Amino acid sequence: MKKEAIDFYANAFGAEVQGVQKFGEADFPTPPEAADRIMHARFGKGDFLIMVSDTFLELPVNIGNNVSLAITFESEEDIQSVYDTLRENGTAHMELQDTFWNSKFAKVQDKFGVIWDLDFPKAK
């Protein structure tokens, strides 16, 4: 994962990058080709926190539908804003819409290949 992606996600969620550590900064031997990979990064806002890391060199990476991240929102404005940002240069697999199970839902794959399930629940 590149710092560009971390900044993109923090911006999409209106969050703040709280820290980024690369494997090359760790206190153990790291091959030069792994030095710029992200060992640990976190961004958040209030109670919302996401932590990410890259795989190390020996582990294969499959970009695509190997994982979806699900986020529940507290307002229609928030889900709309995040949806619009993630959809830029990405793909909407399911447009943001009213559904029978929730007020709003969308499935979008961002420009980095990460799939997000965005959810705004119906009022109880």
C-alpha cells in the first residue's frame, strides 16, 4: 500500500492519518525491496479507526474480490460523500440506493482495487 492510498482513504472518510510505519523503519533486518511497504498505518476520526498493513514479500497479493470492507454510516450525507469519493476512478458494483434491508447501500471498488460495502441502516 502506498502512502497515497492511506491519504486517499483518510480524506474519503474525513479522517486524520495517525501514524505510518514502513518495514524499513522496523528494528529487524528488512530486504531493500520491502523497505517502503507499510508495516502499520492507522487513520481515524472520533470512534472510527482503520488500521492497515501490507503483506511481507513472501506472501502473494491478489487484488480484487478477495475481501470487502463494510462500513456503517450515521447519516445519508456521510455515506453519499464517501461513496462519491471512493467511486472516483473506481467502479460501482451496486449504485448507492434504497434497499429493502437498509435505508442506503452501495458496493464500490475504489481505484486501488479495494471493495467497500457502504451501509446506512433504517431508523428503528
